[in-house]
Amino acid sequence: MSCISIVCKQDNIYIRKRKQKINMDKYKVVIVDDDEDSLENLSFELRKDARFSLEGTARNGKQGKKLIAKIQPDLLFLDVEMSDMTGMELLQEMRDCVAWNMRVVFYTAYDKYMIQAIREAAFDYLLKPFEEQDLKDILVRFVKQVEVRRRTVVPVGIPLHTGQTFIVFTPTNDMRALRPVEIGFFRYCSDRKQWEVILNNQPPLVLRRGMTADQITQYSPCFVQIHQSYIINIDYLMLIKDNRCILYPPFDKVTELLVSKKYKKELQDRFCL
């Protein structure tokens, strides 16, 4: 099947428009970078891989936000330092807008940002100027993770709101990667004064001391506080009976999730319950 591609420039955004699509299974990619040479080099290499479709590029954060919202890419290559904002600021501003599963690769010449990139839940990190093999390794790992996710069995009735992988820190300062779909709820342990996360078929994971409820709910829009001591994954909520949340399997045996008066109205207003 033939395909005609037209590259249009609109306000520093470059979007490839197709009259026909050759492969509906291609992964959509967007690049946001204010360095023209770096952007062109990455664009050139990405076009070599038939599994990926470079849908657009932007040269600043403001236009990048518009492009990301329009394209909803599977994979985003994001510069750390741009003229109008940092890549971290862009992600923070779009946190509540990204409802699809988008993986982020920070693309920068400054390796000092690596730890912060991990904390911002980046999928990976590509240093400028990059080696061709480094990019290939990232793309291979991306495809493998997507394939594994597609094979994951999700309980019937549960929407697949996997969200972006994020990093939490344990009391021993280890970094643990989590996805919302693994999490049933968070529980505050008053004796230890620490939050712990209740996972599917795994022991509870104690989080680093000092972690707050506000920080937890910022990880994903599906994390909703129902009580001073509980934050649930709303995607597992089946019903609220006698002011207690009943969850879908595998968390259906949990009976402790009491909804307090303080949070009940917020829950009703937010989800029209």
C-alpha cells in the first residue's frame, strides 16, 4: 500500500500527516528538543526502525506540550534543558493530562540529571551525542516491555489504567519501579509512621519515611485518598458498602478500607458516585 507523507511546520511544531497508514501497529514517537542538530540526528536514526513512526517534533516546551496532547505518543524523547522550561517541568505540568501509557526518554548532554530523571519516572536516558547502539538498546527494551504488558492478564472488569512506571524509595533507600496496575491500595502504619503499598501477590512494600499522602496521589490520577490511613487504586474499586470500599480481585478479600466523612464527599464529587 502506498503512503503519501506531508511534513508541515506550524509554530515550530513539525507534524507528519498521512493520507494512508501502512502499519497501524507502529509505535508513535515524538521528540521535544530545542537543539536542532540533536533533534535531526535522533530523527534520522529513528526513521531507520520500521517499528516506530516519528509523528512530530517540537523545539520548545510550550509547543511540545501541545504536540504531546495532540499525538498522544507511545514514546517521548524529551530534552532536559530547553529555553522556556525544563523537561521535568513539562512532565509535571502534563501529569494530569496524560491518560495513556507514554514512556519518556530524557535526551540531554548533562548526565547530572540522571537521578532526577529516574525520580521523574523516565523510562530511560539517552546522552548526547548518542551511540547508535545505545538508541537501539532503548528501542528494543521498549518493545519488549510493551509486549510483556500486552500479555499481562488483567482481572475481568478492571480497566487497564497501567499509567507510567514510577519509582518509589524503600527505607533502605533502594529504588523500586512500580506500575499502578500492580497496586491495590496504600496503608499508613501509625506505629512506624510510614506508608506501605499493598501489591498483587507480593508482600507489602514499606515506603521511605517522610513520604506523604499528597506525594503518593501525585504518582497517578487513579490513586485516591479515602481515609487518613488509606489511598486506593480507584481502578480496582467495585463498590462502596457501609462506608467500606470493596475491590475487584485480587484485592476482593480486603475489608479494612473505611471511607471517612472527610473524604467521602470528595470521592462522590470527583467520581459522581
